[in-house]
Amino acid sequence: KTQDQIFKIVSEFPSEILPKIGREMVNEVAKVNQVDKGLPGSMYLAALSTCLSKKCQVDLGTHTEPVNIYACPILDPGERKTSTMNLMMAPIYDYQKKARQAVGDGEEPPVYIADDITSEALFKLMSENNERMSVISAEGGVFGIMAGRYNSNGNGNIDVYLKGHAGDPCSNHRIGRKSQSMNSPSLTICLAVQQDIIRELGRNKQFRGRGLLGRFLYCYCQHRAGYRKRQKETIQEILKQKYRGHIIDLMDMPLSLHNLELSPEAHAVWDEFHDDIEAEMQQGKPMASMKDWGSKLAGAVARVAGLLHFAEHGQQA
């Protein structure tokens, strides 16, 4: 489909459902940077995932869902991806910098966010940082690394990305390296990528066949380059400080797993949504060709609900 056809059926990012501070920040960044709300919106959800992974889970009765997500806003070069990401992730980078400065001699400084990283290095970092990590980038180069860019045989190693989404135990035994294992890894990903990269991903049989692509929440952003005015406005400092406090409070929450249960009313809504999605994957229905993604959609909605609940209520969640 052409971009115009897509936008006739794809709705705008629903920033109105975000908690007040998150909503204000997403809307203001979209306005000032003149970008689609889906870009800062996706990054805000990834920031919440970074703050809250392994701190809460959503109990659906039959199983629990962790709250870490994989986000992938899609838009081309020149769309201010980097400046938008810097605004939305700044509190976490500041938090990481201060935490690293506070460690004593001989201690390993904590790491919360990585960028350009191999699968092996990511596994090591996660195992040394409470089995938690975020991969945040305004480019899609990490996908190339997943596909085996730096491997001598050209084969990709995506196990840590598969298991880091589900929280499944995993281990790493390589000749010449110390064996490492994780019981319940929790990985957050936010990659702002170009349309060409998305097309390449779709042709990667390993990514599709093993379920990697089905784990991402994609946001097809409307392109604004060519229709923008001279950027003269800036984000109000008071809003940036409010947003910073909001994110830092969530980062400061103890690393202790809280179980969130749905109210009977919420459970009925989620059950109905689950069944609707399941029916949409039947042969001949709209989602029949994307069962890998559809099968994870209801669980992804539960994850986002958990993130928004904690973002709204903070320590009282």
C-alpha cells in the first residue's frame, strides 16, 4: 500500500491514554520537533519498560506477562529521530551517569542502556546487571548485528533477544569464555528504523521463522520532512524537569517483582480482545498472514497496561 492508503486505516498514536506527565511530554516533543506522536510515544513506552522491567508483571490467570517491550517506530532519515530520542531518554542516561559515578573502587558500574552491541556482549552485560538491559538507538544497526554482521560465518545469534523478551532461562557456553546463565532475562528494545530496513527484516527468514519480528510493537510514523516550519520553539524547562522526576522516581523503585492482577471488568475486556484477535488470524481473515505477531498481541497489550498502571500510580501501584 502507499503511505496515504496506510494512513487512511492506521490511527494516530493515542497519547491521550498516557499518564499526565507522559502525555504532556510526548505531545510537546511532537509539537516542538514537528514529528509524528508515534515517535516520542514509542520511546516513552520504552522508557517505562526500562524503568519497570523485573519490577512488576501482569497476572492473567493462565499465565503472567512481564512488562518489558520491544518498540520499533518506523520513519526515514531527516525526521529528527536522534533529537527526539535524546529528549525522551535523557533522564535515564542521567540516572546511569550518576549511578556509575557513585560506585566504589573495584566495583563494576551499572549499565541500563546499550546502543551498538553484539549479542554476546549483550548477554554478558545483562548477566552482570540483574539480568536487565535496554537497547535504545535512533538507528537500526542492531538488526544488522543480530543478522550476523560481525560473525565470521555470517550467521546471526538472536537467542538473547528471543529469550530476553519472554523471560526464559538461557545460558552461554563458548570455548575460551566463562560460562554465563540467566534465569529470567528482561530486555527492552527501542529502535527507530527506516522503511528500507523494515523491508530487509521482512526478507530475513531466520527473524520471521524464529519469532523475532513477532515480538516488536511497530509504529508507522507519518513523515513530516518537507512540511515543517523553521524550528524556533523549545521544550519548556519546567516540563522537562517534571518528566525527569517522573522517570527517575520509576527508576528508583526497588528491584522487587510485584504481581498485578486485573479487576474482573478489566479481565473481561482483555478476554474479549484476546478472542477477537484469535478470530482475526483464521484463514482468509486480515491477520492470517501475520500469526507470529498476532499471537503475541494480546500479551503485548497486557504488558503496556502494566506499564501505564505503574506510570500513573508510581510507588502506590
